[in-house]
Amino acid sequence: MRRLKGIIRKEKPLVIGISANTGSYLNGLKIVKKIKDIDKDIITVMGGTHPTIMTKEVLEEDGIDFLVLGEGEKTTLDLMDSIKNNKSIDEVNGIAYREKEKNENKIKINESSEYIKDLDKLPFPDRTLFPLSFYEYPASILMSRGGCSYGCDFCAVNNIWEGERRFRSPNDVAEEVKHLIRTLKTREIGFVDDIFTLNKEYTRNLLKSLDRIKTPFKWTCATRVDLVDKPLLQKMHKSGCSGIEFGVETGSQRVLDSINKDITVNRVKEVVKIANEIGFNTLCSFMFPLPEDDRESIRETVGFMKELKGMGANLIMSFTTPYPGTFLYENADDIGINILGSSWDEFDAKHLLIDTKYLSEKELKEMFKKITREVGLKK
Ligand code: SF4
């Protein structure tokens, strides 16, 4: 917060924008309040997943002047143009605000903005504006955005994005890789899309573009076990992919089926075996707990984790987080779970936030400690 004061004094901004997901939202709110304490005339704009889904609740808070909903680039530009040139705010699609002059309490949500069709038109993010030394992986790239053809109960992607997934051209992605190699001198890129191989044809074309880059570099990605096969994994490895994360979630087929994940534990084993043989650093991510978990399914999961570990996979286990917009959040009562958190700060996958139909909060806390010890997970 002290840095914030210094920055505001130096830059004298007209507008400050803050991006907030559910876990960082309250911190964002603190920053907004601090900004207004320093200078109440600075216009504050908040965007990100949390304001997009919890629009009305967020606008109830003092200090936030505008919300940018959904895809932010064009909307933010339109909003800035409108503020700077005193144009009517009514014309800016994709924003929400309180109509202060007309009626203090009336929340106005403008028409949605259209999604950007050609993502290649967007400039690369200017990472030099960030304190890069604070970031563990500064060289991360997003190559697509939009909805997902799957509908896992714990995932909010289809509430945040409507419509199909839009991809940048493989060439544009490769240009960004080259830009990062040149400007950050990085040799490690992290593709942060939730499913790197969502479209296999696209993936193959992207690999061809990456192969044309002369400077050697390594990269990592995440995907689903049903969207890779041996030839594709071999190609990815040859193109420099050193690490791959698979969303496994649980070792119980019954529980997997109950969350609409649409994969099988057998497929997980097959793919992890292939990936390890090829030479990937394989990471399997699990969630704890899931609504249908009972003692038996947790036992199965522990057994499965040990088996995957024995095959050479690395493991990670996060607490299931019922983010606003997810099936879990919207239907908690119907599926028989309680949401345990008392603050949005806890929605960070590091807090136990749900109990299950069969296991209480106390039982789950004890079990989590036991699993961590038994499987050898790092905290
Ligand atoms: S978890 Fe992955 S596969 Fe499931 S809906 Fe979300 S993005 Fe799609």
C-alpha cells in the first residue's frame, strides 16, 4: 500500500484499473479504498472474473466507479475514450456502474460487448509494466479464450465466457514466444490455457510454428488425458514441451463420473505411462474433496496417487473451490454440500471450502493431513 501512494503521487493517474478473481477480490477492494483515501477523484475500474459474475454485489461496495465485464481489452479502451473525451457512458458496452447523479442506488449494466473476433489484432501484453521479479513464471502465454465444450461441475469457464473457444493464429503465438525470448531472455515459456490440446489440428499447426523458432526453449502446458495420444505427445516433446499437467481430480471412477469430468482412471494411467516414457515431467492434479467423496473414494484416491507417483508422476492436490458461477456454488444445497468459507479471501484453493454428502468438515481436515503425509505431498 505504501508503494501505491508513491505511484499515485508520481503518476497522478486519472483512472486506476484493478483486475480481480474471487481469491484476490477483497485485496482489490482494499486497494480501491486506499486509492479513494489518497485522492477521491481518481476513477477506479475493476475487471476480472469476480466482478463479471458477482456484478451487483461488487457494485454495492463503496469506491468502485466502473466494472468492466467479460473480455476487457476493447471495453476498457472504449471506457477510457469516453472518460477522457466526456462522452456518454451509456454508449460503452460491457460495463456496469452506479448511476450516481440520477439515483444513488441504481445499478446500471450496459449491453454486453462483442467478443474480439480476431485475437491476433491484440498487441502482446507489455510485461515490462509489471515488477517481473515478483513473478515465478513471467513468461506465460495465453493462446486462446472462450468457453469449453466440457462442463465439469467445479469449473466456471462457461459462466465467464459464452460461445466457442477463439484461438490466436499459431504464427501470432510463435511471434510472442520470440518476443519473450528476445525481451526477457527467457528460455522457459508456460502456456497457461486450461486445455492446450483442445483442438488437435490447431495444436499440430502451433507445433509447426514453434519448431521454426531458432533459439531453443522449453515450455509447459496443461491438458486433459482424453485429448492427447502418443503421436501428439511425441511431437509436443520434440517441440520442446518438457512438462505437462493433467487434471485427474480423483482416483475414484464413481466420483469422476459424478462431477461430469468425462474421463476414466484407466485413461489417466495409460497417458501418464506414455508421457513418462517419452520423457515429460508429468504433473497430475487432484481436488479435495468432491461432493460425492466418502471414506472409500478417498482411500481409492490415495491408492491411485501412490500408483501414479510410483510411475514417476508428480502430484498436486488443491482444495475444491466452489467459485461463484460454478455448478457447485449454484447448486450446493441440491447436491448436499455446505460451503464452509466465510470470506472471499479463502477462495484460493488453499482452504477447505466444502464438506461432502458423507464427510464432515472435521473428518475432511483430518483426512487431508493424513493424505498429505501418506502420499508425501508438499504443503
Ligand atoms: S475443468 Fe477444464 S475441461 Fe472441465 S470445463 Fe473447465 S476448462 Fe473445460
